[in-house]
Amino acid sequence: MFQTVIRAVRLNLLPLTRSKCKLLDELSKSVSTASNLILSIFESSKPISFSKLHQFSYKIVREKFNVQCQVLIEAIHRVWENRGRAKKFSKPSVDFNVPRSGRLVETKRGNPIIAIASFKGVERVGLPVKRDGAWQRFKALLVQGYSFSQFRLMRRGGSWVVIVNLRREVVVEEPELRQAIVSIDVGTACLASISVVCQSKVLRQLYFGRDVAQKQRDICVRRSKLQSRADRKSSKAKRMLQKLRGYERNFVQTRCYQVAHQIVELAKQYRAAIAIENLSKLNDIKLRRKVNRKVRRMPYRKFRIALESVAWQNGIQVIAVKARNTSKACSKCGREGIRNLDNWTWFKCPSCGFQANADRNASVNIALRLTKLLSERRVSQTSESERAVTHAICPDEGPQRMLAA
């Protein structure tokens, strides 16, 4: 089985000249205006596919804006990908397609340059790339077999940076060939509650990422205090809010990848497949105000992307199973249990008397669901192969072929 691993690398640019900065500002403003125009066309025409949106909007923006055609096509892609979510594009990134509207070249001295096509009738503009640690990591990933077909130019902290999405296809082993299962229950208090299950026996129980929720609570308290000052038009409070937002984002993303590496090492140790509950539609569910606020802070999407990226690079498959009633069902008898009102993290089954940590019970249920899914898949594959072997080519040849076998 093949899976595509995606890595994003930020390349820093050297200080640009005034003319290049002015050209990039004009290009960003044109792309922003074009994206908003495409968004208004989408809201008025309601196209059912990307090709229809391209058909309705391309000629209009092509005649109105003096921007390279491939850049406008990428703007149409951006509007289509953010349909239903974006209301206005204030400072969108400028996307370039390789090699049509942009490419990476090196000078005779080996200096890297990003060559972009900005406006119609203008030759490609060269943006010098800083040869720092980010550039060295980028070159190392290219040596490992990664490739890229597009990149984004955007502003970060008053300077221009280039975000490159690298892709590589890796071979992932089928989960049926694994001996055990590492199941993960993602929660609000603990990022990952992990059970190592082999033949319906729990070999290990671990809890990773408890500091993520605590750090988010501390940042939330700090943000509420700064927000009251920012409402009084305090410029210092606004700067602190921006720094706090970046600090929280970096901390959560770093911890997600650290926990993902720990889980993959555990899976390699027990030669296990990885199972995680599917919570992609959790944000659509209406919950109580306090519970809803905790759920919105849970970095499920970031953690799953990190886990899949690290696991696929090590040849391990990550399978998402249904999360419905994993916290309510008993992992021993399968019947519905109850949570202790005094201690919400404790689970008790009134039928068989089983008691355990609620996250542990949910993670074991996830492993059992994956085991059932793999057994059903194995039975279906076996029945299909038997039908293929015993299928008669002609009505008269059936008995003879079966007797010969």
C-alpha cells in the first residue's frame, strides 16, 4: 500500500530591493482583489464543481487583472477549497505552479533563487533565498526523495517567506500483517490515551500529552486579561496577544509531533498497527458551552496529521475507526456503562461490574473495533478468493475442475 507524505518547509528570503518589495506588494494586492471577486462570483452563481467556477470567473479576472494566468488559476483553486468558510480574503498567499509560474534555480556560485512570474509582460523576478538551517533541511528532504509542484509566497512578520509543500510516496505495511494494535483515544484533558492490545489483552497503558490542555488553559486565562486591555486600544496588549497566539500554535504543534514520535516508537517496539478514533465531524455537534469550548481547543486535526506523517514514514498504517459510543460501551461485555458523577474520568459497568479509567476503556474499545474490522476484511477477502478459484469457466467444466483441485 502506498501513502503520500506531505512536509511543509519555510524558506527565508534575503532582504529585497525596494523595487522588488513594491512589485510583490502590488502582486499581493491584485491577487487579494481577484480572490474576492472570484468569491463574489461563486456566491452569485453557486457552481457545482471547480470546472464550472473556472468557466464563470476566469475570463472576467483575466481581462481585469494584469496577473500571470497560472497565478489566477491558483486563486480560483483557493476560493474553491475555502468555499463555505471564507467570507473575505484580506492578505492571501500568492500561489505559484512549478514550473509554469515559478521555479527554484541556482546561480553559477550556487546561490538559490526563487524565480516567479508576476505580471503579464514582465520577465521572471528572482528572489534570493537565505542559505540557513531551513535551506539545509529543504535540500536534505530533496535528497530523501521528496518533490514539489507548487509553493506559496506570503508575508510573515514584515518580511516575505516561501512555503514549499514537499511530497513523497512511501510503502506502508498492511495492518493485517501486524501482531498487535496501538489504539489512541484523543481527549480534552489528555491528548492521547494509549492502549497496546494483543489478542484482546492489554499489554501496556500510557497517557501522553497531558501538559497540552494545561498549557492551553493557562494561555486562555492570560488571553482574557490581555483582551480586556486590548479593548481599551492598548497597542502593547495587542502585540502581546499576537505573540501569545504564535506561542500557543508552536507549542501545540511541537507537542503533537513529539507525542506522535513516541507512539510510533511504541508501535515499532510491539510491531503493531495504529488505530485512532475518527473525530473529524466533532465540531459539527452542538454541546454545552463549557464542554464545547474544551472540544474546540482540542488539537485533533493537527495531532492526526502529525501521527499519519510520522507513522507513514516508518511504514506503519494509521486506521481511523468510528468513535461512536467508545466512551460509553464496556470493553469487557460491550454493554453501556456509566460515568462516576463524583469523578468523571472513572468508568463503571453496571452489568459485569468492570471499573477502569474512562480513557483506558475507550482506547481498548477502539482496539477491539479495529480487530473486528480486520477480521471482517479478512473473511471477505478469503470468500472472494475462494469464489475466484472455484468459479467455473463453462457450465460443464465446473465439477471436473473442482475434482482435479
